Amino acid sequence: MTEKTSVTVRILGEEHTIRAAAEPAYTKTCARMVDERIQEIRSKAGLLENHRLAILAALSLADELLQARDELGKLERDVTTHADELLSRIEATGD
């Protein structure tokens, strides 16, 4: 079992203690990313309740993650296609 450590982070001006298996620096980076996204949404949307800001930030980050996964999938398919083409060329020169 992975040992969890506690780390204190600040989101929306409030301190939160998080127990995670990740390195504390990584957890702090994640929290900073969430806080920055909340602040970005707050600057565009104006005054909203904190829980609504958190929901919008979560949706925004999830959207970004899904787009990145989609792009990664496309790149993986492109690499496979190019590798197959190169292999075919190499095999053709060996004949």
C-alpha cells in the first residue's frame, strides 16, 4: 500500500489539508492549477458562490483533459501509421 502524506494547500484563499500518495510538490501544483482556474473563471464570470466556481473549474479542467486525451490518441495513431509506412518501405528495399 502506498503511504499517504498530508500537505496543506490554499484554494480560494482557504487552507485545505490533503492526504495523498503523490509527492507534496505535485499535490501543491495540482492545487495551484485548480486555484488559478477558479480565479480565471471568477475574473470572467464575476461574483459567483465558491461552490459554483469550483464546479465550473472542475468542468473546465475535465474538458481540457478530455481534449488532451483526444489529441494524444490522434498523435498515437499518426505515429503508428508513419511507423507502418516506414516499415513497409524498409521491407520493400530488402527484396
